Amino acid sequence: MRIAALADIHSNHLALQAVLEDIAALNVDITVNLGDVFSGPIDAGKTAALLAPLKLPTVQGNHDRALVEEDPEALGDWEKPAYPLLRHEDLEWLRLLPLTEVVADEVLLCHGTPESDSRMWLETLTPEGYFRMSDRAHIEEQAVGVDYPLILCGHTHVQRAVSISGGRMVVNPGSVGCHGFAYHKPWEHRLEQGAPVACYAILEKSSRGWQPSFRQVRYDHMAAAKLARERGFEGWAEVLTSGWAG
């Protein structure tokens, strides 16, 4: 069995299209979506149009939840450009997404952790404003009671696979559409991918267990940067151009 895992598309329909084309050549059995689908300044409407007919198993991310729970007049800066481009049907789809989902009887999908769509799992933000791999104890703690050999998460945009107790593995496929960011909450920090490529992962089950393979796909990132710049999001435009946040 081969599973393609997507996460953190963040309205980047151009990156999504390139990833879907890449997946089409890889003989995949299931494609799953780990949330944070539409928020961002590129084109949430076109992203929705690409995803709707695919009916992918999808879990709700923290930014997805914000789009349907917050007052439209008080949306955060990642949600504001997306909301006007989404149809009622798109928002209802987001509203009904689960926190977790199981596919193939042995793969758990979540966005942050199985208990929270906003908690970081495999990465920790340091007081200096950078990300590092989380401590082993923290990673294990989030998996208590989760009895699946493969757990897929998103949220932190960093491609990573971590083996934990019981022969289990936690995998973050990276971000399809957001290649880095600089932000000021809870304090000044940044995450940088270092290249403007769309990231996802292939998980293949073999006699030795689940094997992760990380994919990085070239696409028309300059067109994505142009759209972000035209909508007044210069920081997004910069990171989409280079993979560096400033």
C-alpha cells in the first residue's frame, strides 16, 4: 500500500496542482490531507476547486477551524484573504472536518496532535525564535493511547519522521504551499524551508513496516509570489520567491 500525505496547502493552488500531478505518476492507493487548506493570500477559491472533486480523507487544521469559528470581521491575517474567495459549500466542508481520522485501518491522521489541532508535535519553538526537533518525552507524550503503527501530522511545515515506542512512527510530510514564515506570536519567530518547493510525503507499507519518502516538487512559485504581492502580502511573496523569510 502507498499513501500520499499532503498538509498545509494554505491556499497555494499552484503548488497543489504540481503535487497532484506528481502523485498521479506514483501509483498511490490513497491520498490524504492533514489540514490548513485555504488560509493564505494566494487563491483559496482555486484551491477549493481543485480539492472538491477528489474527496480526500481530510482532517481539520487550526486555520481551517478559525475560518468557520471566528467572526468574519475579526479573522486573522492568514484567514482574511481566503474567506471572501470561499463558497458556502467550502466553509461547510471545513466545518464538518474531524479532528482525527483513520485510513487503511492502521494510519491515524491529525493536524497538530491527536488531541489538538494547534499543538506542535515534532517541532518546538525556542525562546530565540527558531524551531528545533521536540524532545523525545514530549513526542511520546502526545502519542499515549494512540495504537496505530503510522501517525501522520502537519502544522509545523517541517518534513520529519520520528520512531516512537511500540514500533510506531510519526511523520510530518511538510507543507505543500507555505515554504516559511515570520510571525510575532507568541513571540518573534521564523521558520524557513530554504527552497520554494512544494513538499509532501509518500508512505509505503512493506514487510519491514511503513517507509516514508519525502518529496519536494518544483512549481511556478514566482506566479504564487506575484499573487501574494498583488494582495498586499509582501512577507508571503518573499518566502514564496526564495523559501527564506526575510
